[in-house]
Amino acid sequence: MARPRNDPDGPVDIAVHGATGFVGALTAHYLAEHAPTGVRIALSGRSEARLLAARAALPASAQDWPLIVTDSADPAATDRLAAAARVVLSTVGPYARYGRELVASCAGAGTHYADLSGEVLFVRDAIDRCHGIAESTGARIVHSCGYDSIPSDLGVWLAHTAAEADDAGGLTEVRTVATMRGGFSGGTVDSVRGQLDTVRTDRVQRRLAADPHALSPDRVTEPTPSQPSDVPAPTRLDDGTWTAPFLMASYNTRVVRRSNALLGHAYGRGLRYGELQGCGRGIAGAATAAGVTGGLGLLVGALALPPVRPLADRLLPAPGTGPSERARARGWFRMDVRATTGSGRRYRARVGGPGDPGYAATAVMFGESGLALALGGPELPDRAGCLTPATALGGVLVDRLRAAGHTYEVEPE
């Protein structure tokens, strides 16, 4: 492995692992343009030749960034990476296949870690293996620092902080409606594919994946075992908006519930949380909702059935690929969080931003998460272990994302 070069003063502040991949390169480019002067950044990946090419494609400010050659399957290599950085940002997925060793290395070394995982089974495994170790070393292991699941997690956190400030009681019913313009990430599709393979053959893992509290610290004692369905039928809301199932609801909802549990159920011991995809109003909205519902069913079915999967693989984006720069720039996302408290008061949080949510916007969220971990210091919540964006970064990340051009606002209704 090549040691970090041009860094005689010790570990770098941030290492971007998977910098030769599509989202890794976008994250590195974002950091090259937005990291404050003096923040030391390295690029990590399996191939030195590809790392050299990736660095050459970055702005001039990144041309002296050190390179760290790291094989994700080699515990000795991931140990060296964890020792060489204060924060590791990993884009190498599916994380169940490529992420286990690096999480363990960072937890053991006391190195902060963030990823883009949307994999329930991987995160549950990381919690079971590494939470206690990370607590003892002071490492913040922060999963899901992209479109999955920062907007959902911080949106509900904003509603909670507003209700708490008003002494309005705990949150009871919270619903997030997501709308966006953008494409599926090839990495997300590959993660879904891997989890479907696991649950098809493993009954225990299948039950875990279906558990609405799969990521909670103690699932058996969760005070609100009953939760909204992750795959509801098309529904017309009070304002006339038609909704359909949201692809990542089965993951994002579990992250929000883990945040609530890690905070001692501060959001509310009776919290029921669900996510939907907004599809518009009127006849067109109803038709779109029906189409999205059917399309998601076909997608999951095609990925789950081995005879059909080769055809689906040819039609879906491959891991490490993504849309053009023009397409990424035309994208956007919005999350509308409607919360009701035990006293009957209502709050509405709005989260959004420009750029394709799975690529351009995710690079902003991920880059700012890394900078928050590296620079936040005592302003960050005093907490370690396997955490969520809300519990690890909270208001520090909200402020950074606002400054980066994203919307995070909340008001009473």
C-alpha cells in the first residue's frame, strides 16, 4: 500500500475511499472546490493507476493530495487507511460486500467514518459488531450521509426541535412526501440487488429486513411496534396530491426511528413515521401514482427473480456509472415533512436542494458531512458509536448544508 504522500505532519483530515468511482469522484471534486484552506484530503482506492487518473481530473487545488492504495477486503489495508485519516468517507458499495472491514477498522482506531449506505442488513451488522467498540474509542460511525438518508433524518429532527422549543409535546404522526427529478443510482440498484439475494435465501435476514425497527438499539422493547406500511397503495392526500410508495422508505424510516431511539425517544415514544412519493394532482397525478406503484413492483420483481435479472441488469444503470453533468445539474429534490404532536399542534419542515439527488446533491451532502466530522469539534453532539446523521451531526450539518445552498426550514402550521 502506498502511504499518504506530501503529508509529513501526520494523518490527513479526510480520506475519500472509492475516489475512482462515479460518486467518489463527484465528492472529491466538491471537496476540492469547497473545503477550507488547510484541510488535508487524500484519495483512497484499490488501484494506484486509477487514483492517479482520478486526481489528475480534479481542480488544481487537489493535485498534491496524497494517495492511499486500499483493498477493501484486506483488514490490514483498511487498518492502515483508518490510521492515516481523521475521517474516512466511503463510497465503495454494496457495503455488505465491500464495507465490513473498513467500518471495523475505523471503529477500532477511533477514526470517524461516513458512508452512503442504504442497506438495512449491512447497517444492522455494523451496529452489532462495532457500536460498542466505536463508543469506547470515540469514533462516530455515520451511515447514510447522502440523499439516503440525510433529508429524511434531518427533516424530522427539525420538526422535533421546533416542537420541543414550543413545549408542544412529542411527535406522534409524521409523514414525509418526497418529490424529485433525477435517476436511479447504479450503486443503489446494486445494493437493492444484493439485499434481495440475501433475504431470498435467509429467513432470519428476511424477517430482519421487514422489521420496521430493524436499526433500533433494542427492537424488542420499542414502544411503537406498529408503523405505517412502506408500500402503501396510491393515496390522495388532503391537499389533493396523489402519492405512491417511495423506493427508499423501507430504509429511511428505519434510520429516523433509530435516531429517535438513540435520543431516548425524545421525538416521542408514540412516534409513527412514514414516507411517500409525491406524484402530482388531478387525473395526471393519479395516473403517475399508479404507474410508479406498478413500476416499483416490476423493478423489485425483476431484481428478485434470477431468470429475469439479466434483462433488468441490461436496462438499469451499472455501479460506478451515472448521468451526464448536464443531467445532474437539471435535477432537484424536495422533502415535505408534516408532523403532528401529542398536544395537537402541527409543524411542517421543508428540505430540498438543486442537483440530481443521487449524484450532485448527494456529493454536497456527503462532502459537507465529512467536513462537519473533521471540523465540527465540540459543536458536534457529544456522542460516539454507530450513529445517524441527526444524532452524530445535527445542527452543525444543517448549518453547513444551508450555507451550501440547500433548504432546511421548519414552521408551525
